[in-house]
Amino acid sequence: MSAAEESSLSLAEWLVLCLVCEQPRHGFALARLLGYEGDIGRVWRVPKPVVYRGLQRLELLGLVATAARQLSSQGPVRSLIDATGPGRAAASDWLRRPVGHTRDVRSELLVKLALLDRTGMDPQPLLQAQREQLAPVADGLHERLDAAAGFERTLALWRYETVCATVRFLDVLCGTGSG
């Protein structure tokens, strides 16, 4: 998978891929996990049509493939989808990579932590990498506060406080902060 294709995956597509990496699943099971009451849907909900579109796109990219077909008394034959080797490698890399932009921390970092927990993987490397990425951002925003005025100051203060809160959250999860 090329870097351009990988960066073009949506959060919903990453979630579908990671869940299929856990075990082969059919679209309906994925939609349940990503629905309002689902384990991952509690953090980030993905509507059923988006799950099915995501499966189609992941298959086109060669990241998932149909592993088997299951008869169902509740509807049409279900396709059991499994991750391919490149799909597993891409998902593993994505789970370890810190979130690129602070605005995505609430969604992407939390779902990564939920997925890591589901698989029993240690979240510490991700937490530490995320903290290392955000600490300089907080420092840079703090420096901009004094020079900013009007709404620019309001925006800089919002971003600064949000990043600082996230760094404190990461410190607590890493065991280096109070909480």
C-alpha cells in the first residue's frame, strides 16, 4: 500500500480494517461494533452504509478479502471478510503512529487506545510518541499567546489549553502525571 493510499483512508476505514484484523467478520457484525451501543461506537460511531463502503474500498486497495461465505436464516448469504497481509501490516503501523493533528486527538487517539485495549497490546509506546509530538506544539502555542490579540488570541488560547489538557491526559496514562 502506498503512502498516498494509506493517508487517504478515512478514520472509518481504519476502524473497519483494524476490526477485521482482530478476526474475520461480516459487515453486519462490524456495523454492530461501530454502532451506538458497540464497543468502538461508544467512542466513534460509524453508520452502517459507511461500514459497507469502507469494506468495498479496503477490498479495492487489497487490504481485505472475502474469506468465506456464510448462509444466514436472517437474510442473504454473508461474506466473511478477513485482512490480507498488507492490510494487517498497514493496520499495525497505523495503531502505533501518533495522531498527526491535534484536532484529531479526541477521535483518532481514543479509538486507537480502544483498539489496542481490545487486542491486549501495550498502549505505552503510542502514548509516549503522542506526548512527544504534542509537547512542542504546546510550547509553540504558548509563545504565540503574548503576540496575539483579538480573536487570534482567543483561538491561540483555545488551542493551547486543548493541547495542554491532552498532554496532562497522556501524562496520567503514562503514569508520569497526577490524576
